[in-house]
Amino acid sequence: MEIREVLALNLRSLRQAKGLSQEELAHQADIDRTYISALERSVYNASIDVVDRLARVLGVEAAELLRRPQSNSKLDSRDNP
């Protein structure tokens, strides 16, 4: 899974868990709503500054937005050291 896909999945999941719409998140992070949408669809690469702003609004560390999902498969662990 590419890092953009990881960010997209984590961003959407954390945003929804906080009960925020894309527009609310965008407003609080001072980012355009269409940019949030594009990030959640893996269209754009986010800068480290944008990742930090999103993380702050979501109440998590920036690394949490970039954390790959854990896999129990040995095959997956060989592909993603």
C-alpha cells in the first residue's frame, strides 16, 4: 500500500471517528475542503506541514496519520519490512 493510500485511509477514519465533516476539518486546519477530499481519495501528496495541521485538529500525532495497518500475514511482512 502506497503512503498516499495509508494517509487517505487513516485521515478518513480519524475524521469520521471525531464526527467531523470534510468541511469542518478543513476549516479547523485552515485547508480547502476540496484538498481534504483529494487527500482522502489519494489524489494528492500532502506536505509534512499539512499532515501536522490535520493531526493537531484530529488530536493525534502526525505519525498516526502515516501508520500502516498491521497485518498478520507473513507474506505481507516480507513485502513491508
